[in-house]
Amino acid sequence: MLVFVPPHPLVPHYLAVCRNAATPTGLFRSAVAELGRILIYEAVRDHLPVLEVDLQTPLAPCPGQIVDPNLPYVLVPVLRAGLLPLERIETVVPNSVTYHVGLVRDEETLEPTEYLNKLPDTIDPRLPVLVSDPMLATGGTIMRVLEMLRDRGADLDKTTVVSVVAAPAALNKISKGFPGKKLRVYTACIDEHLSDKGFIVPGLGDAGDRAFGT
């Protein structure tokens, strides 16, 4: 597994906006969406399938390169908050399909329970996959999603996880759960630790509640 924290100065800027408890709902959503756009831009830099084409400009023929329309990116937002980093996805990934997954964490056991699964029965292993989950805390939810993708044929070597903040516990769990895989995690920050209730510290609070005003 590879973990990346892009060095772009806008990453800590938007992260600070997200962390601030005084940030209103609309601005919080916008900051997470912008962070998502930056992180995804970096994440797909070397992993977008491309196609060589011949073009005709107004003046002359020339070769060109486009994103391959036959190999769309598979986007998997983990509801609710996983929708937020994908709000501006079309600006960096022009060809994609989206499958929603919903899991809720039991606050006592910290184990995830599935309440929505729109994944197809099989996923073409040639397709790159991007999972959006803003908070990688204990790692239980993201592990469940990655197992679901693997069991449907997705190639984890072509899979990327995008998060706003990640805790060492989650990263360690992913690394141990899928040894030898080139799975990539792009995050704005690796935070210090988890609270005794499994929340990331310093973290963002509950990203879904803050984004949707609930």
C-alpha cells in the first residue's frame, strides 16, 4: 500500500477550513469538495486510461490523446460523506460510472453495518477504481468496502482511496489486510490518533453531519 499527502499549499488551506468548528455548513461542503478535486487530480495523474487518436485541427491533421471512453473510472462514494469529495469530479475525471455504498458504524462496537449496496455483481479488473471516504478512522468501513470490491473482481492494484483525514489505525489495517497490493491512499493529512470512541483526533468531527446540517 502507498500513502500520499500531496504537498500543494491549497491542501492544508482547505483542510484548515474543514477543521474549524466555526465553519458554516455551506463553506464546509465547498472546502471538502475542493479538497476532493485536488486529491483526485493528484490520484489519477498516472492512472487514467488514455487512447491515442488522430485529429484534424482547423489547419492540419495531428496526433492527440484522450481519456479512453471504453475504460471509465469506477467511483464508489461511501455514504453519506463520501459524496462530498466527488462533487467536482467531472473537472478531473471526464469518464466515470458511480456505484453508491452505504455503511453505518455502530458507536458501541465500532463495526460497520451495510444498509445500501449498489455495486454490480462483477467489476471488470481492467477498470481503475476510486473509493471516496473522507474519514478513515478505525478502518472497519473502508476494509469492508475494499473487500466488497475485491470479491466482485476489482483489481486492488488499480484502486485508490481518497480521504480528507486518515488515522494510523485505519492505514495499518488496510496495509495488513491487503499485503503486497499497490493500493493507494490519497489524504490531506494523517492525524494523530483515535479517541476512546473511535473518532479521529484532531479530525473534523462528523463530516456527514457537518456537511448536511444535521
